[in-house]
Amino acid sequence: MDLLGINFEKMQKSFALVEDSVTRLPPLKPEILNDSLAMEPYDALSSRFERFIEIALNKFFRSVEIHEFSKCSDSLRDRLFMMQKFGLISSVELWMEMRDFRNRIAHDYLPEQLAIIFNNIRDRFATEMRLCLEESTKFVNRKGAGV
């Protein structure tokens, strides 16, 4: 299996964990934010989301570029434009927002902000991650990347 296939497999496994969390969790209500036991599944979701975004952006998307061009883009935005061109993502801006939310998870402690972050992961971002995985599966299969 080549690097593209290896990183695609990592992204698949990571998304399976995100999907497991997303399908089991109701929207987050700010009143449970002070209940550590009630927050555990949401903490798992945030960790899984962070891991998926990291793998997609810095492993899989980079390996797509290397596979296609033998080099990586100079910026994340350029990389995302290329992934959009390949049809692996629907929107550069949405992925920039997802990355921003990944970065904010560790720094936002206000209940209203955390509720917004978790509910976006559950709703908007999970849909985009599913689409990315579906299109990436087609891409990897076309390339015969050993998956």
C-alpha cells in the first residue's frame, strides 16, 4: 500500500470514530457543561473531530498532492483549493472554518461557545466530512492506491 492508501485508511478510521460519536449524541445543551460525566461523550467527539481534521489536512490531503504533483502546496488555502478542484471537499471556506473550530476547541470555555462548536461538528461539519470521505474513496479507488 502506498502513502496515499495508508493516509486514506487513517482518515477512514478516524472518521468512523467521529461518525460513531455524532450518531449517538444529541445537540449539546449549555446547562450540562458543568457536569463532567455528561460531557465525556462530547469530549470524545471533540478529540475525534480534532484528529480527523489533522489527518485530513496534514496527512491525506498532502499525500494527494504528493501523489499527483510530487510536491505539497505552499499554504493550507492552496492545498484546500486543490482538494476542491479534485472534488474531495465542497468548500475551501468551510474547511478553513472547520480548522478554526478545531483550534478553538481547546481555548473556548464559555458554555455558549462550546455549544456552538459541538453543534456545528454534529450538524454542518459531519455532513462535509461524510462527503469528503465518499469522494476520497472514489478518488483513491480511481488512483488504485492499494486500499
